[in-house]
Amino acid sequence: MALRRTDAPHTEGASRASARALRECFARKGYVRVFDPARRTDESSDAYKKGYEVRLIVADAHELAAVRRALEAAGFRPGRPFKKGRRIAQPVYGRQAVDAFRRVRASEASGRARLTGG
């Protein structure tokens, strides 16, 4: 599955296409990391610095660029990508992003969910 670049401005149709591309990428190889308050109390804040994060795993720089455009079009602020094995991880930080992607995952069987940030 290749994400395609569109030259369309940020309109409602472009946002739907971006959200669809993000849903497909997340379903293929994405996951969510959540903050664990119990662990924060057990360990010092210096040792446990985890927060809320969505990771979208892509194969190459071309797909990464398309995912970053789709994230921005959907209202998310992409973090700094990093290598993870032979692939590239595109993080999106924040509880709002995690909640949006969790809603999508929960509603995929029952219908369509809206995937927007900001």
C-alpha cells in the first residue's frame, strides 16, 4: 500500500483522504504507548519518562514523507522520526493523539471513526 501525495489544499476531502491513509498505516504496523502512573510512583521520574505516544512504522523515506503530510493534514503534530530496525518509526506524542488512534482501533469493526488531532 503506497500513500499518495495530493496537491489539493487542506480541504475536507483532503482531510478524509489523509485520515484514511493514517488508518491504513496504523492498522498495518502501528501501535500505541501509554503512560503508567503506577510505574511513575514506583520509579523515579528520572528513570521512567514514558508518556502518551502513537508510533506509525513505515518502510522508507518516501512513505515517511507521505505519513507526515497526512498527519499534518489531519491536525496532528508529528514528532522526530527514528530508525527502528530496518524500518522508520514516526511518533506522534500526546494523550489526544493516543485517544484518537484508540477510537479508530475500537471502531474499525463497527464502522468509521473520525481521526483528527488538534
